[in-house]
Amino acid sequence: MRHNWFDDAQALLIGTLVVALGVHLYLTAGLLTGGTSGIAFLIQYAAPVNFGTAFFVINLPFYYLAWRRMGWGFTLKTFAAVSLLSVFTELMPHVLSINSLNPIYAAVIGGLLIGLGMLLLFRHKASLGGLNILVLYLQDRFGWSAGKVQMGVDCLIVLSALFVVDWQQVLLSILGAVALNLVPAVNHKPGRYAGVSWG
């Protein structure tokens, strides 16, 4: 059974809201993750550009690959997800103020929240753009685990953060990357969920 438009719409909304909460925890604790979002974190920490704007712009070149490899449906839903996340991350500080946050908690819970949001998007044939598009294509084409491939790439990007943030934040970010990618690695496998197969 395919998801209808309402199923997809609520998944995009809820998934991006959950991810935005995880991103807010990361930004509050000075952490980051991998993929295009990791690059957006680095830009926010190193330059006067906010996460939402950087994330939206970085993803623009990847829509061509999404369209060529995954089709218009996937591409439009991914564009919507990226746009929603960019907006929600900018609104989050206005609706949730955190005065005290343990960075270990932020790394683990923030990572799990982002992973859960990504899982919801994956199951509705959408992603958060960028490297997620490539990872999902590799899983669909070659059967490679989306979570495991993403985890390897994410760890490399997080290590590059040594040039921008303290090494303690990098270590916690690696912990967060493991927590984040554990969710899709365990729960998003080919054939396990009816909505996974590409139409």
C-alpha cells in the first residue's frame, strides 16, 4: 500500500519538527552532526550565517541528483522537508529557551531525535537532502545499509570540526552521530517496511 498525500504531509511536518528539536539541542550545546546539516553547523559556528539559511542553500545542488535518481515525487518531498526544517530551526529559539543543558544528554537525545525524524521521512520516500539522497540511492540500488553508510560519512565530517570547535565538542558530536545513525541503521532496512520500496 502506498502512502496518500495526507500521510506524506503529516510525516513531513512531524519528521521535520522532531529533527528541528534535535538540531536545537545541538546548537544550544555547540555540537554538530554529519552530512549537509553538519556543514551548515560548521558555517553557523564559523561565519555570521544561521543554520537554516546555510542548510537550505547547501542542499540546492543535490536536487538534480534526486530528480534523476529518485524521481519527482521524492525530489518534491525532499525539497519540502528541507524547507520546513530550515524554517523550524529558525523558529525553535523563539518557542523553546534552554537555560541549562548537559552536553552528553544533548548529544545522545539530540542524535536520537534527529535519527527518528529522518526515519519518518525515509519511510515516506523523502529525506533531508544532500548526502541523504546519495545514501538512500545507494541502499535502493545496491542494498547498502543507509544508516551504516551515513554513519561513516558523518564521522568524517564531524572530525573536520576540529578546525572550528573544541575537541571535547567533537568527541560529543561523534557520540551524537552514533546515536543518530543507530536509529535508521536498525530500523530502516530494505523490505522491512511497505513504504520503503521506490515506485
